[in-house]
Amino acid sequence: MENTRELFQILTRRFGFLSKNCCTVGHLEISVVHSHILYEIDKGHNPSIQQIAQNLGIDITTFSRQIQSLVKQGLVKKTPDPNDRRISILSLTTEGKFVATAIDAQMKQYLDEVFSHLNEFEKETVLRSIQLLTNAMGKSTYCCQPLL
């Protein structure tokens, strides 16, 4: 078996995490970071900028620039929280929801194709192993900030 770091290096490359863009939806090239942000906003219930930045482990200054870019593209809407005007609530615009849904479909198609090369037992083993790994990473104080 290859060494652990090499396995993660290969996995990172094959998943495209080192690529600038992850997906194309219509005329838009969506970056990996923007894809993650759209996913988190879509699955959240009126999330704040601070909540999504914390979930993704991105410092608030960098994250605010990413949100501004998504707002300019017409994919994300920032609304002041009615209870605390210092907090901005994030939501997807109609186009943002369309893009997030298209990315989900592309990722599902990609993962379905990858898993088609495994039998059901192997697929379940891989998914269970990924779950165990992400749980362990969430508890780690060495390299990773736990996701909420």
C-alpha cells in the first residue's frame, strides 16, 4: 500500500481540489471555494456570514471578499438580520439556486460514475471509511478546525 500522505495527495488531485475552478454552469466558471460556499448557503437555514465562514474554516476577511464576488455575480444575496443589523444573512438568488442545483447534479453524476467501478460492498466500505475519517478530523487539534 502507498504511504498515507501519497494517498491523500492523489485523492486531492483526482478530486480537483487543486484546480481553480470546479464546475461550469452556463456561462459561469465556478471556483472550488465558491462551490463550497453555495452548497453551505443552500443547505443552511438563513445562515449568517459568520456561520458559513466558520463552517468552512475560512477567516472572515477572506470570506467577505468571496461573498462580495458571489453577490456581484448575482448568485448570493446579503440581507441585514432584522434582530441585529451588524449580522448579514446569506441566501441564494434564483440564479444562485439554479447554479447550486446544477453543481449538485454534476457532483452526483461524477460520484455515481466513480462508484460505478466498485461493487456495493466496496462503495459502502469507502463511504463508511470517509465518515470515520471526517469524524476523526473533526476531533483533531493538530491540523484541522472542527466543522460545526
